[in-house]
Amino acid sequence: MAGKLDVWLFADRVGTLELTEGRLNFRYRPDWLSRPAAMPLSGYLPLQAETFDDHHTRPFFAPQTGQVTGA
């Protein structure tokens, strides 16, 4: 199972969370990263263009969404 969610910070869409084969990946949107006032969602997820893998993403998002699985 795969799925994507837009991630919002207040009124701004800041990135995309994707579940693929039971792994959570997150990537900030380029337009968010280019803003002078952009802030990270968490210390686990500092501002960067590269995709965060499950190791970095799960500690922040899994408690927010309940149990996240690929099934």
C-alpha cells in the first residue's frame, strides 16, 4: 500500500508525507524551503531539500497519526 499526504503548518503547505511499503518518507516543498521565514517542523526534520527516510520521519509523524503501517 502506498499513500501521500500534504503536510501543512498553519495555512502553509510545507511538504509531502508518503507511505510506501510500510516506510514513511517526508520531503519539504521547494517553495517552502525558499521562503526566508521557513521553519522546520521538528528538530527531527531540519530544513533540507533531500527526502527524510523512515528513521527520521516516523518519530515525528507516527505519534501524530496513530499507528502507521503499510497494511
